[in-house]
Amino acid sequence: MVIRNIDETPMTPVQMEGVEGASMAIMVGRTDGAPNFALRQFRVAANGHTPHHSHDYEHEVYVVAGSGTAHLSGEDRPIRAGDVLYVPADAVHQFRADRGDELRFLCVVPVERNCGGPVPGS
């Protein structure tokens, strides 16, 4: 069994072109023995953002705290704590903390995708 506290898990800056003020932590992943999915935590500083990007796998997102904007396939939508998002495979997306406070979210992805190495901005 793995138990980690979201507030006590060390964060690592996301190092990708097009990122501003984003950091992440793998809450549960391959190194924990998870065979199928990884749970990642992202924090995006006020006025920061993840890159515009896409990848060949879906992921699900839960907004833990803050508010901002989710860009998904050409559409911008406001998001806030408590919202759940589905990002389909190959959809261009970005998360922005553009509403005055830090944006914090959890992201579920297939464990074989970058969970233990460099991580894209969700």
C-alpha cells in the first residue's frame, strides 16, 4: 500500500518548452508498482501555464484548488476547484492559472507514459 499526502509530496518544475510556473509530482506510479495508471499532481503558479500540446493517450483531470482556464481542441473554458475534465487522446490542450490564483490539479495517465522520467505538462 502507498499513502502520500498531496501537501507533503515534493514537487519538481516541469521542464518543457512553453511552460511557465508549473511543477508536478508523481503521487502514484510505476516505481510504486502501479501496473496500469499513474496519478500526477500539477501546480501552476498564478499567471502560469502548461504548454499547448497533445499526446496519444487520454487522461482525466480533477481540479483540487484554484481556478483558471482549460484550452481543449480550440475552445477555452473556465475551470475551478471540484471540476473534472476528460482530455481525449490527440486533443490539443493547455491549463492556465489566469484567474488570480494558483491552479492545482490531479491527472491520471497510463503508467507506461513518462511516469518516472520527464513529464509533459499534463
